[in-house]
Amino acid sequence: MDVLDATPLPTGRSETDTRRRIIQAAAGLLQRQEYESTSVKSIAGAAKASPGSVYHFFPGGKQQPAIEAMRHDAEDFSAMLTEGLASSADPAEAVAACALLPTESLKHSDWADGCPTAVTALETVGRVPGLQDAATETLTHRQNLVTTKVEAGGVATLAARSLAGTVVCLLEGAELLSRVTGDDTPLRDAAGHLAQLVRASPRV
């Protein structure tokens, strides 16, 4: 554990800003490196805060800001997913759009700023229950958003739920492959196949 320093802790409005910076810093680090490689000291440095400030907001150490970082990522990704799903009345086109939305931000970050949820969850599964719970909550919410869209397009409820799970799996896998290869082709391929998959799903 990092040693607490004597830097004065933030107060008032700056306290809220500091807490937000810490969460955003943790999210950024989890995008670029493993959970085990992320320390309170590195989170504090990325947030331009002191380790004492991190412990002030998160007395349990790095697990707490990591959980909040997943929730922060969930909000950002959900907003992007909602944007994609709202882009067309046709569920097939809307789901395809969701695969294409991350491409520009991934390129801009040199393929570093992907979704931290799945990677962190896999690294910590069975060992850090709080992170596993946050990841489950995040991925389930994504599945719910897609379920609602394809169900509105006439797919039966149970089939829509199953289809949405497949969509989330393919989106996560395509993003991972694009990051590894430094190429958006997997995401573009996923967009085409997802559209076909949704169109082929039986309607009520």
C-alpha cells in the first residue's frame, strides 16, 4: 500500500473535482494496463492528486476507484450505445452503427483507449468480487439496451434477449481484436455481420 503523504486534502467544490479526476484517471489506466499493474500512486499521479487524496475518497485502496471507473466507463459506453441504437429505426442498421462508433476514438488514442470492463473483469474474476459485480452490472445493462431495441423491431422477448447477448459479445470481441491489430477492420466486419444477424432473427 502506498504511504499517505501530508498534502492538504481538497475541500468544498474542489473535493468533487478531485474525486472525479481520480475516477477518470483510474478508468484511463485500466484501459491501458492491467489492474494488478495499477497502484494508488499511479492513479494519484494520473489524477494530479496526492495518494492521501485517493485514500481520503477511497479508504479501501485501488479496488474502490477501479469499481467507480467501471461505472464511469459504463455511463460513457451506454451513452455511445444509446446514440448508435437511436441512429436508425431499423434495429439492424442501429446495431451495426454501434460497432462503428468506437473506431475514431480508438484511432485517436493509437488503439489504447478501449473498454476496460471486459479485460479488467477477466483479470480479476474470482479474486476481486466488487470488480466482478461491477462488470456484470455493466455488461448486463448493455445487453438490456440492445434487447429493448431489437424487441421494438419485432423480435420476440426471449429471442431478443439472446440476440442482444450475442451482439454484446461480438462488439466486445471486435473491439479487442481491433485494438490488438491496430486496425478497424474487425469492427467494420462486425457491423456487417451484426446487421445480417438482426435481419435474420425471427419476428413475432
